[in-house]
Amino acid sequence: MNEDQGTPAHSQRELDLARAETALSDEEARIMTRASDVVAQLSELSQTLDAFRSAIAQVQVDQPRNAEADNLMREFAGVHAPAIDADGHLDRTLVVREDALRARRWVVDSLRKDLERVERAAADVKTEVMLGEQRLRASQPQPPKRFPKTRRHSSGNALLNVQRVARAAPRVRMEADITMTSASNFFTGTSANISHGGVFVATNQQFKPGTIVKLAFRLPSGRAVESDGVVRWVRSAGIHQQPAGVGVSFRNLDSKAVEAIQEFIDKRDPIHFISSQAAADTPM
């Protein structure tokens, strides 16, 4: 097992480090308290030395022939209380702690960016798997469903028998306001139908196939959905007696949105399309 991915060994290292940091913090606090006491004692000792030298000097004034006073003055002229740079040590400690904090912050920021990259990649893979499952289901042999309908060909009396075509991604009707944003456009349209692979948006706004967009809408259940998308096809008004609009496939849908859309679809009857061209007009 890799110790860099939350294994027991990695957790033990983290626990040992936390204990060591706590113990060092406790020792640091004790040392700093002791340092404060020593600095106070050294200050008191320095005052004592100054007072003693002043007393010797006074004896020399009062008793000019006191040889011992002269000897003591010579001995203690260069005696000073020892000194300690407690503030300097504290400053160096703070510098080291600040450096360590910056290093840890850099590691955390690096991990955060890596997690965001992996999450985006995982969402892309999940979407690809979902679309692959749709294609696999569509490739399986199914009993033919025929819904005969006749209409007159525009060139004469010949009648065309047009069958309804089942789609790879079951699609149901859904009317909802939907916001679609691209690099150069922003508008609110109305969705006409939806599948777990994409949505049709009724609009006269012009989009080119392949345009990257952002979608935002609310399912009838009240669940808000936001997703990246790609315009797969564009339909002008009047074609197949259908409204103008665009078919957009979902990208980077989170798992909760996928489940909400699938639950909505499962509760409604699928739409049957009446021409091969209409069946081809799909964002999936």
C-alpha cells in the first residue's frame, strides 16, 4: 500500500508528528518562562554589582589608606553579570515557524489544486462512462417497434410509410426556463425535452454546433441543475414542423444531478419521434 494515500502507516506518521509538535510546544513554553526568570535574575545581579562597586568607592573616599578597598575595586572593575539574548532566540524561533507555515500552506494549496484537477477528470470519466453505457444499450438487439403513419409525398400521389424511431437516450417532455451562456451570448430559453444525456432548448438564438455553453435550469421537482454543455445540432424554425432550437449534450454533471434527471425521466413516458431526421437530431 502507498503511504502517500492515507494508509495506516501514513496516519501513524501524522499522529507521531502531531505528538512531537505538541511536546515541543510545551517545552518551548517552559523554556521561555525560564528565560524570563533568568533575565530578571541577571538584571537584579547587575544592580547588586553596581551597588557593591559604589560602596567600595565610598570607602575609598572615607578611608583613603584602605588598601583592601583599593584591591576590591581593581578586582570588581571588570566583573559584569552574564547576559543572554532571549529575544534573539525567540526571533529565530518565530522565523523558523513562519517558514514552516509557508511551506505547509504551499503543500496544502498544491494538494487542493491537484484534488480539483482529479475531481474534474473523474466527472469527465463518469460522463463518458454514462454515454458509453447508453451506446452499449442502444447496440443491443431489440424487438422492432413500428408505429405506421402515412403522408403524401410532395412530388405526387406516392405515400411514404414513416416509422417512429426509438432513440438511444430515452427523452421525455419537460417545459422549464433554461439559461444558456456562451463566450459571446447569454439568454433565457425554454426547454422542450430532456434525457440524461442532454436537453433541447427552444430558441431562435443562433449557435454553431460545437459551441461550449453553460446551462442552468430547475427540474419540475424543484432540483436546480447546472452543467457545462456542447451544442450538438441546430434546428431552424419549420423543419419537421418542430420549433427552432438547439440540442445540447451535458458535460461534467455531478452525480446528484444525474440521479435527479434520471428519476424525472423514469416517471414519464418517452417521446416517440416520427422521422429518421428527427431521430437523428439528438445531442447525445
